[in-house]
Amino acid sequence: MADCKHTETAAILAFFAGAALAAGAALLLTPKTGREVREKLGDVTDDAVCKLRSAVREAKYKVAPKSTDDTGEYEGGGCWI
């Protein structure tokens, strides 16, 4: 079962990597000026980084161990500030 998850994750990452490469190639091969292409690449890169950070944050939340103790007690001591 663990191998299946790694395979699925690798496939998803490969898909997004291929999509990013294809988008970059399409931007570089279009008949635009260098400035326009650099601006567009910068915008696409910023958007991709934002989406990637959001996906990583969500994945960390989903993978993080969930507490089974629902008493709501704080283990750091009995003093509340």
C-alpha cells in the first residue's frame, strides 16, 4: 500500500513538472519581445510558487499526526495567562 502512495505522488509530481516545462516552452517560443516574456514568466512563476506553498501547507496539515486526546487540556502546565 505504501508503494502505491509513492507511485501516485511521483505521477502527480511528474505531471505538474511536465506541465510547468510545457508552459515555459510555450512562453519562450511565442513571438513576443524579451521584456514581455520575462514579465509573463515572472507572473507565472510567482503564481506557481504561491500555489505550491499552499499545496505543501495543506499536505503538511493532512499528514500531521492528529491528537486523539480531545480533553482540551494543555500539557505545558496549569497556569493560564
